[in-house]
Amino acid sequence: MIKKIYKKYEIIFNVIFFSIFPITAFYLMEFYEHNPFEEVRFMAGFFNIILFELIAWILYFVTGRAKWALRAVFIVAMVFGLINHYVMLFRSTPFVPWDIFSIGTATSVASNYDFAPTAGVVVVTVIFIALIMLMHFVDFRIKWKFRFRLIPTVLGILALCLFVNALQDEDFQTDNYLYPFLFTPAYMTKVNGMAVTFAMDLKFVAVDKPDGYSRQKARELLDSYAGTDDSSSDYPNIIVVMDEAFSDLSVLGDFDTNTDYMPFVHSLEKGNENTITGYLNTSVCGGNTADTEFEFLTGNTMAFLPVGSIPYQQYIKSTTPSLASYLKSIGYATYAQHPYYGSGWNRDTVYPLLGFDNLSFMQDYSNQRFVRKYISDETSFDRIIETYENKPDGQPAFIFNVTMQNHGGYTDTYYGFDNTVTADKLNNSALDQYLSLIKLTDEDLKSLIEYFSNVDEKTIVVFFGDHQPNDTVASSVLAANGMDYNNLSNEELKLRYQVPYVIWANYDIDEAAGKDTSVNYLAANVLKAAGVPTNDYQSFLLKLQEEYPIISAVRTDKTADKTLDKASNKSDKATGSKKKQADSDMLNDYKLLQYYRLFDWEDK
């Protein structure tokens, strides 16, 4: 009887049976990171299932075999889920489409991370593998020739494309309660599901022109901000150290340690002659170092680009104006230095496009000393001194040095590194290792500044971190201060994007303490403090800073008690004209000028 019913309705039974597995793949993939039944919104879950079903059926019509189609779905879901889990673990942000461009960089540093799986990861992976093997017994197939399967295949692909396009539509997102705010990518992925979020993010791989943009309008706008004049040609050497993961986690709240982990920087922050200090607001946390580089060197902001994007890999493909190219134009010798592989973040390709004439990577560093498995900051700073001592006589140098010593992860115990700093009562070995590394950097910075305090040439040293470490390090500090790293409020979230910066000179400059800013403004402020003339774009940024003292991918602070926070503002996606009304003319001008200099520069 059952056999008869099955034969009669075989197609219906097979369709239902086949359709169950893509749904299973979706929920299993989500379980790598969280419980989707509790956190994925209802409509978002439904749309994830549609995506999985469309992909599964397309594969079925392509292969003609259910088992091969479903195996492929399970394998892709398992790999995608694992990648997202480890990206979240190491970088505290989810896997996004533009991460594909970063595979080479990620591979080069992967060996310093702990990939030991949790019990949950093991269980989900075992279930995935079991289902992949089980598909051997799911053997119903299409007996049509491929030319007859071509029509449903094409229709399926068309339906998939149309559905992905719908997911990227702002009205569709609002009507179906999808969370559209890119500035909180971890939460977005959690409530929308990985597949839907990934599909929504695809829209931002390319950057659209701002409203009202034209090259002529941008040129005229730049012309209205003439650079500053300076008859003097006695320019100082400008040495910039962007130190890997250097931050002061006390910004997150109080915690006690057995010793001060950055006594020299702390002493400078109390007020020091010819020194400017404060907190620098970054656009990234836990990773994506190249974005901080990009903001500093170009004066552009990640606030106008897709969250998680990497301009070095996605957008800088030809000559792009930067601090380096400008300083070269007024007579500086330009040097870019990084004690790791030149291929990381495409630096060996990007640096010349930004105007650097002299490049140094790992193989160029002499007398290499290592901390854990990375070249030490001491070695990196020695390279700065060596470069200074061998630069052309009478020519000022711009040296941009990106360090590597403090790179995560911080659970590595195989390279003879002993912790000298411990955080009392927090029982976090990763935090202890991180703070011990920071203390080494602090000592090396002191030595670097002591060296340049004794040279005859005017020299300014700029030092800042690229981002805070990931949640593995910071979570215990947050917890000790009553915060959960998974559920930070808008104000708490801002704290995770603050790092200290120092501008020090061996000649007279106006000193200041507690002068907070954001990365995009820092270079213009350095030139102003150093007494070096600024170009039109830098002059614009200094003026913009008066109205918007902080602009980053996380926050946009406006003077006169008005704040546009990426972490709290409802975004122009959901509010339409509200965001546009909040933007001043200068902020819109910034968008136009950034697009011009990044995507439409005449030298491109």
C-alpha cells in the first residue's frame, strides 16, 4: 500500500525529501556561530532557506543527481560556516564578500592563530560530514538529457539573481524587517543569517558615485581650498610609526596589572614639551590594518566605503594621491617600511601608487630579532634610524613604518616569549601576552625618541596603533567593567575603536594633551603641527574637522552637541532623507572629494 502511494506520488515525495536537506544545511551552518532558532529573524530565516533551495535545485538540474547536488550544498555550507566562525574568532567581524581579496594575507599570518575547535564546532562538523556521507543513499536522478535540463537551470539562475537583487533593495529590506546596517556587521549577520547578509553585502563590492558628483565640480571644490603657503624650505623629517595592534585597553574600563604596560606613552599623555597626544578613532577593530593605513595616508575615510572593504585590494589600482605623493612633490624622499611580506594587503603594489619611492619589506631588514615569530619593533625602529642615517644629505625624509611584532593571536607559547605583564584577577593569558608585547613596544618607542632628540635635523615622530586587539583579548576587560563584548551598547562600542597617538618633535611645536581625532585627519594635523604647508585637500580636512571632529566607519561626531553615530543613527537606508538632512554641505563635499581622489583622479 505504502509502495503504491509512493509510486503514485513519487515526484511529490522526492521534491519534499530533497527540499528538507537545504533547510538542514542552513541551520547547521548557523550553529557554528550561534543558535539560529533564537536569533535569526523569521523573515530572514525564510529568505535564507529560499537561497539554499534555489542553489540546491540549480545544482540538481546541472548534475542530474540529487546526491551530488546535496553533497555540494552541505560542503559549501560547512566550509562557509567554518570560515565565518574563525574570521569572527580572530577578527571579531564576520566573513564578507571582499574578504575573498584577502586570502593571501590571511594565509600568511594564519600559523600564529589557534585553530583548535570548540566542542560545538566539532559537533556541527561531524554532523555535516555524516550528512555528506549519507547523501550516497539519496540517489534519485533526472533522466532527461542535459539540453532538456538547461531550461530549468537557466530559470533557476535567473530566479537566484532576481532574488539576490531583491535582498539588496532598501524598501524590500525595510518591508521584511531585515537588518540593513553595515556598521554593525556581526549583529547584522546574526539576525539576518550568513547567506542573506552575504547576498546583501554583494551590493557594496562596487562604490557608486555620490549624488550630484562630477569631476568638474570636485576640481572646483578643491580649488576653493587653496593650500597654505610657506616660504621656508627647512622642512622637518617626518617619521610615522603605525604600530600593529597598539592600544591602551584601559579606555574600556579599569583593570589592575602587576606593572604599567606603557609607562612612556602614559608619561607623554600627562603633558610633555613639544608633544601632542590623544585618542585616535579608527574604523576597524581586531584586524584589517590596511584600512587604517589607507585613512592616514590618503585622508579619506572608510565611513563612505563598505564596512570591511579593503581599499588596498579593491580600489587602488593606479596612481592615487596621498601624503607620500604630496610630500614627494615638495622635496621629500619617501620611504615605506614593513617587516613582513610585501604581498600582504598588496603593499608592494600599492605603496608605489601612493608615491613611495623606497620600499623595505622583511627581506630588507638586517640584524633581524624576533618576538614570538615576528620581527621585533626594536628591529623595525632600528631600520628607521638606519634609513635616516643613510638618506640624501640636505633632503628631508618621510618614513612610514608599519610594524608587525604585536600581531595576533596572543595564545602562542611556542617561541620562547615570557609574559612580563599580568592582569590581576582576569585570568586571561591572551590579555597577559598582549600587554607584555605592548610594554616592549613602549620601551622601544622611548629609545627611538631618545635617539631623535639628539639629532641636529628637525624631526617629528608620529606614533599610533592601527586598531585594538580582538575580543579574545578585550573580553575580560569588558566583563570586569560590566560589559558583554557580544552586546555592547552604542557608547560602549565606540570605546573598541580608540587607540592612543603621539606627535613628538625635537623642535618647538605647540603641545597639547587629550586632543582626540580620527585617522583621516591625523596626517593633516601632523603637517600643521610640523609647520609644513598643506595642499588643498589637507586644508579642506582641517576645515572640515572644525565641524566634524571625528569621522570614521563607526562614528561621525558633529560639533554643537550633534552626533551622527554609525552605531546608533538609523542610516540613510532605513530613514531615507533623514540622513541626508543630517549631513552638512561640508560632509557632502567630503564624499565628492573622496570619490574624485579615489576613483576619478585625472592621473588614473
